[in-house]
Amino acid sequence: MKQKRYFLDEKDLPEQWYNIVPDMVVKPQPMLDPVTRKPVTVEDLSRIFSLEASRQELNATDRWIPIPDKVREMYTYYRSTPLVRAYGLEKALDTPAHIYFKNESVSPVGSHKLNSAIPQAYYCKMEGDTNVTTETGAGQWGTALAYAASVFGIDSAVYQVKLSYEQKPYRRSMMQVFGSQVTASPSMSTRAGKDILTVNPHHQGSLGTAISEAVELARMTPGCKYTLGSVMSHVTLHQTIIGLEAEKQIEMAGEYPDVVIGCFGGGSNFGGISFPFLRHVLDGTRKGTRFVAAEPESCPKMTKGEFGYDFGDEAGYTPLIPMFSLGHKFRPAHIHAGGLRYHGAGAIVSQLLKDGFVEAADISQMDSFAAGTLFARTEGIVPAPESCHAIAAAIREAAACREEGVQRTILFNLTGHGLMDMAAYDQYLAGNLV
């Protein structure tokens, strides 16, 4: 069967992002200032984030947020991304399911992360900032932010989780090609890093440690703002461009998803693919669609975490976030899906999970690479280790369709390619992955 791809004309690209908060049955609890324990304000957040990102973060009234013309113009460099019917995977699984994937690997940096890096860098530039800083795990977000910052002519500094810094040298190289200063975290360049290394000199880092260092740099550097690649609501807002496109594209295919799947680290890509479809469940126009967050078995904040207020970073610099969490001191296993090695889930997804609108599945590292290898052999795309988790969850759903003898339509988000992760695939193929 010939592979089918669905694209949108430029005139049909979304002009607004979708904010799910006004439609939620129960709104997320407010983030709290870590000192006063009072709800944070736009003014509080704008001390580290751009002012516009801070406004978007706390916007609980506007369902639709306009995409700035310059941002939309840059989106057209690579959007719409294709929606693809995975006939090869369907055949290999001998399933009656119809499997579709949204291919976000075609962006200039090879992942969905650019969807939020562009507007965040744009807002900082428009507000007069000269520097941005951030953290990154596997390197997809750091690469996206480095590229976006270079486009807008501002400097960038990225703290990369030390384990990924060593595991994925070419991601580090990409960030440096785009002009970013990249530092392995924890480092001796910040107070937070020094404190962490004093307690544990061999600490291999986590997203929590890297966030602490990036936030500290933003707070201590004039003209510098912190940017974030997941967890926060404004990041998920920007990623809804994915689901809004997919909604139009799957209609072109004459179908509608019964299951929507995204891999899960902090929630941005999962929310990005899911929320535009979930809005129809919330308003009662659609029933029965399930939304599955596929997280690592070794970092199971959604399936085994506890709901409550927790810090978003290890040092306790961030506001307290209402989330499902394994604890901000949690040290995740050294899996290759570095973008999913985060201790907590964003406030919106946490509330939706608590209220039963979304569900979670945990995936082992071996199952994820088996799924990614099968996908590569049947669809011709080597997926990022993070994306492999969504593929594995989709394969589970497709197998259930085969066993039950029912046809369902499955949609998952292919968040990025794995061409910078071939060392991990080498380990898997050699039998050395654990």
C-alpha cells in the first residue's frame, strides 16, 4: 500500500493556539511562590520568564491566543508537518487498527521543540532581552532554543544534563553550531550546581538540576530570561499547533481518532497533540476518545507519582507546582530518553489525569527500542528514544485491536528523529542495553 501523507495549505495553517484551561471542568490549582506560599502573579513570573510568556502561563479566560505574525511566518518554514498513515506498521502488526502519526521530525532541528522555542525567543527579543538560558535533557529543546535565539540575534546558554552531554555529543555540537554556550549540569558555574556536587560529586544530572542552574543564571544576569521546553502551561499552549493541524489533516483522511498518544516527560508534546481533540470531549461534541501519555517505566510520575505541590527543579528555585511527582530530589535511571527523565507532570495534565480525562502507560526502555526499531524498518524513519515510547504505546493499542477483532483509529505524535541517538540503537542491537 502506498504511504499516504496529508498536508495543509499555508492559508489553512492555524492562526491561534488553543488554551484548554477555560474549558476544563476543574481548573488547575495555582502555582505558589516558594517563600510566601501565595499564588504567583504575572509580575512574579516575569522576573525569570518573558512578560508575554508569563501572561500566557496564567491566562485562564481566553480559549484562543493569537500567534504573532512573525512567529507564524517562521512556522511556515516547516509547517504543516505531515500526518502519515502507517501502512507498513499496520501490516507488520497484522492489526485491523488504522495507525496515523504526526511527523514532527521534519523541523529544522528535527523535533517538535521548535514550536515553542520560536515564540519564546521572539517574545524575549521584542521585550529587549539580549540573552536567554535554558536546560535540556537529550538536547532537542536546547537545540531548538539555540537555533531560535540565533534567528532573533540573541545569545543563548544551555545547561545540558551531564549524562546526556556525554551520551549525545552531536546534540551538544548542534547547539554549539547554532552559537549556544553549552555546559554539562550539574556544574561548578552556579551556586545550585556547586551545592549538588558538594553532596554528590559524581551526580550525573537530571532535568531538575539543569533547571536550577538555568534559573539561577537568569536571575543573576541583567537582560537574561529563562525559557522552558515543557511542563509549563505556556509551552503546552504553543505546542497545540500540532493537534490543531492534525485535527484538520485526519478529517482529510475521513477519520477521527479513537486513541491519541504522546510520549510524556513534562507534558508539552502530549498536550500539544491531545488538547485540541480533548476540547471536543470537554464540550460534549465527541465521546469515547482516549488520551494516553506514554512515560518511561523508570520515571513513572503519572502512574506511580503522588499528586501535590512540588518544586519544578532540584534546588527549589521555581514556584511550587500542583502536579503528579516523584519528588524534586528524584534521581531518574540513566535511560537514553533523556527528554523524559523529569520528576513531575505539568499542572494542566496532572489535573486532567486526576479527573480521569487522560490516562498513562509506562514503557520499559527495552520495549521502547524494540518498538522504535520495528517502526524504522516498516516506516523508514529512525525515531528519537522519547518518541519510541509513544510508538510502543500505539503498538499495544494496535495489538489489542487485533486480539479483540475491532478496528480503531490510533493517532500518535512522532516528536523527533533519532539520528543523533544512534549510539543508543547500537547498544540495543548489540544486546548491551538494560
